[in-house]
Amino acid sequence: MNMRHLSYLNIIAEEDVKCIRKKEDSYKGSWKKRGGVGAFMMLARKWDRIETAVEQVDIIAAVRPENRAIISQYDIFAHIEQDDRDEGLLDDIRDLRQYLMLVEAEMRARKDE
């Protein structure tokens, strides 16, 4: 099994931290303004966007009918490969991952208080 993806983990983590810090400078923790329920709903909205994107098999197949056979609803790799939008599925995955990092960082900070 090819394990080449592991070489990207540090790059992804560093990019996430840089992006999170930049956004937090602007938004000042607004993601937790409404408490834990608001933070959960923020995560749920991101997941809903991902779920909606993978339900679009017929739309993707209509645009690229030659690829219809390779796309199944939950084949996340195929969906990402077929999504050429600037703010597409991979962007939603990135946002969800960053929000999850924020939630964990918040809980670690609370534990240390």
C-alpha cells in the first residue's frame, strides 16, 4: 500500500494552523460565541455540505458521463477529483478539519485553566 500521503501531514497541519490564526485574528473566536451548541452546529453545517456534495453523483455524471461508472455516492476521492470548484468539497473538508482543531484546542485550554 502506498503511504506517500504521510509526507503531507506536516504541511497540512502547518497550513491549517496558519489559516486558523489568520481567521481568529479577524473573527475573534466568533465560532464559540453561542457556546457548545453553536460550535456543534458549525461542525454540523460543514458536515452537511460534505454530505450534500457526495449526493451529487448524477450531477457530476451529467457533466462528465465518461466517469459515471467510477463515481459512487461515498467515494470521497472520486468526488474530490471531479470537483473543480474553487471552494469545493476539499475546501469543506479543510474547513471541517480546522473547526475540529479549534474545538479540541478550546477543550485543552479549558482543561489547563
